[in-house]
Amino acid sequence: MKQVFTSPRGVRMLIESDVLDICGRIQKGDATCGWEGDPRMFVVFNNVTKKYEVLRRGEDNKDRVVSSWEPAQFDARVILNLVEHDTRHTDVLAAVEKHNASVAKTREDNAKQAMAGAKEFVKRTAKQLYLPGHD
């Protein structure tokens, strides 16, 4: 029988099995995707949001949402997402640093582009006003 419990995010129903065995693969692993499994993870259906949620029971015995999925998306993408965000095999610091470097480069490129645009505007305006020395 499915366990029903109330949480701050609404009424949730524990999902213990599904057609694609996503629940079992989350806990036991899926070698085809490189997912080792995590017995502390489980799936619930949130009756308020109408979404499936993957939760993980932490060392402090509190359940935390790992991801949330529309029913039409509750398929192998769930496992692939877990693999992609698995901190057991991902250098989180390196990923954050890479992302931050990308953001910094984008900001720098945007600033250069804005400065070039401003210089061009000044040149055009100076020419329109016939100011010598601004061509």
C-alpha cells in the first residue's frame, strides 16, 4: 500500500513502482546510464503541484527534494539528470568555477561590445555636428 504523508509542500504519495521502474533504478542503480543508485532516494507524487518529486533522506533524517518532474517527463531523463548531478563523481567546485568563468567572459564581451557601440555613437554624433578631430 502506498504511504501518504503531508509536508510543507503539500500532500505527497509514495510511489514504489512504475512502468519504467524509475523508482527501482533510482535506488538500486542503472548500469546502462552509469547511475550507481542511492537507497536514500525515493519518489513521491505531489498532489498539489501534480508533479513527481525525487527526494533524498539526509543524514539528519530530513527529506529534501532533489528534482521535480512533470508526469510526461518522468522517464529515463530522471536517471540521466541524477547522473549529471551526482556529486559522488562530479567535481562540483570545478563545475562552478567553469560556469563562473563563462559568466565572467560573457560579461566582459558584453562590456566590450557596449563600449565599441558607445565609441561609434560618439564618432557619428561628432561627424553630424561637424566637430573637427573626431573622425
